[in-house]
Amino acid sequence: MITINSFLLAYLSLYVTSTILDIIIDLANTAHLKKYNGAVPEGFEGMIDEKKLSDMERYTRDNTGFGVLKTVVTKSVFIIIILSGLLPWFLGVIEGCNYMLAGILFFALPGVIGFVFDIPFDYYHIFRIEERFGFNTNTLRTWIIDHIKSILIAVILFSILLSFLLFMIRHAGNIWWLLAWIFFISFQLLMVVLYPTLIAPLFNKFEPVKDRELENAIRELASKEGLRIKDIFQMDAGRRSRHTNAYFTGLGRTKRIVLYDTLIASHNRDEILAVLAHEIGHLKLGHIKKMILMISIASLIFFFIASRVLEWDLLYKSFGFSLMPQYVGIFLMAALLEPVVFFLSPLSMALSRSHEREADDYAYRLMNNIGPFVNALKKMASDNLSNLRPHPLYVRFHYSHPPIVERIRILEEMSSRNQIGNI
């Protein structure tokens, strides 16, 4: 066990406070469901009945209870790792290794421990909760293979990033943080380009959309907005889950539209086009570029602060380290950042919800008809057993999209104003 000083005590207080607040928000979200006594929200009559609504609420409660347990366990394990003296002891074991290898091994230890504790939670979520509500189509074999692939990809990519970062710290002098930031952003952009063509196909099968009329309609819609889409794929999402979705991915020549096969099976052509009109809105309004800019600014601040505190001996001593290799400092900075990110999350979520509302508005103006989009939103909410009445505080901290009921209400108000204006 390490000795707790005022700095460590302040960090632990912030960490525990953020964890408790997160759990309280989760529990408030499920308690909020009782407020409506099982009444179907206005506008969803005919789409869902009381039994369906009950399933949606049970799905929320089951996921919340599971999430709270997972939070308690994983956060407790991390605190034990921090306070037990395990990491300073392990540093003593690996200090004779090559510097970059030692850095990778140091990060690997808590990573492996976290992975071991996460595995049973992931299994239970997929093969118990998702199975219970009819979503899971995964097999144990596929689940194991997916994890092996994920581990290998994560190890390779993280090792590249960390090795370059440590190389810059040791050899680039006082501007290492700026060069490391440039590499980090470049690496992120490269992953955006490579993910759809190299990484995603390792997990799912992508093939051209079989419905040629749907493909032509999508291309026509994109062309109308000046977008050149190289590929339109359907993905075999149904191999693992019955959840539905669609998304744009890639940059430049790798830009592509991906439709879940489950979405194609459960939505008609106009509804699919409306969903894609929303995604086109994100592209045309520059939301992706804005988010990349935000990530760039945040990471630049992180690297700049890192350049100032990696030689701060109090940071190391507070966590029981007598040695001060920079990779330990980077790990400790990431640990310090976690509760801070939690308290800042309402800002990023608010920005994301603002972008989603703008994309909804764009989709309405592009389609000039809210019917298909509203129907698509209702179907997706029903098919995915979404929580139709989340607690406002939960929305602030966790919702990147406005709640479905709110989105539909805003769309209907826009349509009503437009109809009145045309009279």
C-alpha cells in the first residue's frame, strides 16, 4: 500500500465523487420511468403498445442495474491497482528492459487486469441481457474470435502510438509535445481512412447493397447534395445482433455508406433515405470536421500540459513511485484525466445533441416531408427498445442524441410551421 498525501487524497475524492454521481444519475434514470405509470408517449400510439413499452422499460432497468454493478467493480479494481503498490513494484521489475518495451509492458499490466475483469461482464451482457430481449444472434465462437482480433489490433495500434510518443519525449527536446500531437492527429485521420477498408472487414462482411433500386435512390439523393459516394454497402450486422443502424464512414475516396442488414429488413426505402438524409446533413454542415477540430484542440492541450508535468516529482511520489520514467507520467496523467472528463461530458454531449438537431432539420428540408423520417425514428426506437423517457440529467451526461420523443416533437413543430407559412 502507498502512503496517501493531500494530492492523492484530492484525486481520490474527485474520482469517488464522479463515480458516485455517475451511479446516482443511472439510478435516477430508471426511477424516472415510474413517473409515467406505463403510459405510451403521445405520437407512439399504434407503433408500440403497453407490452412493448414494458419491454423497453425493463431493458433500460436491466442494462442500468448491470451497468451500475460493472461501474462499481471496474472502478474498485482500478483504485486497488492504484493504491496497492502493484504498479511501483512492477516498474521495479521492468526497469532494466528497453525503454519503449518497458513503457508498453507498464501500460499492458493494468490493461490486462481490466480486460480480465471486463470479459465476464461483456459475456453476461451479450448472452444474458441481449439474449433475454431477443437481440443476440452471436455465437460463443464468434464472440471469442472477435475478442482475439480486438486484442491484437489494440496491442499493435497502441504500441505504435506509445512507442512514437516515447521516442519524441526522449529525442525531440522541448518541442516533443508538439511533434507528438501532430503524429497523434495524423494517426487518427489515417485510422478514419483505413478503418472502413482494413479493420472493419475483419469483423463483418461488407457487400454492395443488393436492392439496386435502393442503391440508385441513395446515389441520387447524395448527388443532389453534391456528394460523390464511392461505395454503398450492407453489413451483416444480423450475425451478432438484431439492433439496427446506418452510418457514413471514411474520408476522401474511402467514403462509403454502410447500412445494417437489419435496418434494410425492417425499414422501407423512404425511411432508409430519410435516415441517410440525416447523415448527409452531418457531412454538409461540417459536423465531422468540427468534431475532429475539437479533438485536436483537446489533445493539444493534453500534450502541452503533459510537457509541463512529466517532470513534476509530486505526481510520481503521490502514487508511490520513486522512479520517474515518462511513460509512468503519461499513465498517471490519463488516470487524473478520467474524472475530469466525466464532469466535462455535459459540454461535449450538448454540442453533439446540437449537431444532431441541425442534422434532423437538414434531413427535413432535404426530404421536404417528415413522415418517413419520423416513422424511421419510431421504428428504430421500438426495434432497439430505446428509453423513450430518459431523465433530463441522464441526457445531459450520456445522450449524444436528443431523446427520440423530443426529436419527433421538434420535427412535427417544424412541419406545422412550414404548413402554416404556405397557407
